[in-house]
Amino acid sequence: MAPTAAYDDIADWYEHEFLGHDPAGEGDAFGLGGVLRDLLGEGRGPCLEIGCGTGVHAARVRALGWTPLGADLSAGMLRHARGRLPVVRADAARLPVRDASLPAVTAVMVHTDMPAYPAVLREAARVLRPGGVFVHVGVHPCFCGGFADRADPDAVVIRPGYRDGHWTTASWTDQGVRARVGATHRPLPELMHAFLDAGMTLERFAETGDPTPIVLGVRARTPDA
């Protein structure tokens, strides 16, 4: 049985209030669409989104020619996702997917929700075909976290705490996800090493957000056969 998912308790709030009147993410305040387009690129075949949540990124993946599939631990979030893509409830570190069976895998804005993210990256590498692409899009570890006060959009204040990997509910606002379910912080080198330790080759990077980056994107590949 899959473990309990923290997002079950906030799934309806996430869909109707946090995403507001833009559940498809068309407004794209964080520039996620551009990062996905540039790092994933056009392709064919199944593309699995690990931690798909309510499935809001499926349309972007589909527009690139891929067939989006989703896996998430939260039954509450999947209730909203089912109308957007085929989904399965699963632990991201134990995917019900055959070895070397997928050409592409993504993880969008979820790595801080997964304390075992290094294991998730190893799992992504396991299910990818030789030469398969993995795209990570997440909050920027250097500028987003319990240590980063973004109350003033023109002057982000970075306080002590960046170097400490930890789980926290500390946040500059009580209106976001972190204050409700917490988040795991990993400094940038630790995050990058997790890709390398999973056997992936880092290929490209992207950042979005002002005045300091909010989002960090990474494209990596599994070795060719």
C-alpha cells in the first residue's frame, strides 16, 4: 500500500484556490511552459510525469507531440488529474513501470515535496530507455526556500539557512504550499550530485524569474546502450 500523501488534505484548495481561475496554467507566471518546451522539446511516445499532481502540465507536454502519462502518490490530486491525462497512484521511488521502457520522464515543481528525491532520480533512470531524456523543473534551490524572504517582489532577502538541507514549513507567506505541507530543501551541489549519482548525464539548464530566479530547469539523459 502506498504511504499517506500530504497533498490529499489540500487537493481541492490546490486545484480551486492555489491554481485559481487558471487550472491549465495558461498564465504561466513562473515561465514553466517555456522551460518545458526548451528542455523537453518535441517528441513522440509516452512521457511520464512523476508527481503529476492535478495534471496541469499535461497540455504543454501534449502540445510538444508527446503522450503524457502521470504518477502521483496523492489520490486527492489524481481526482483532478484524471480528466487531463492517464494516471496511476504510485510512490515516485517505486514506479510500476518496466525497466528501460520510456523515452521521456519529467518532474515539474515537485522535488521539494519528495524527501527521497535522489531515489526518485534513480527510479527515473531505471524506467528510461538508453538515451532517454529526463527533465527536472523545480523551485530554484539558491533563491527559494525557508531562508528566502520574497515578500518584496523587487528585493528578495536571503537569510541564513541555504546550506542546511532540511524539511521545513517556514515560509515568507502563509498562502502557499510550503506553509501547508512543508518542503525539503537541498543546496544546489547536493541536487546536482543526485543526478550524477543516478547515472544521468547533465545536458542543459534554464532559469526563470525576477529579480532572482524562481525556477531551475535541468535536462539530463541516461547513457546510450
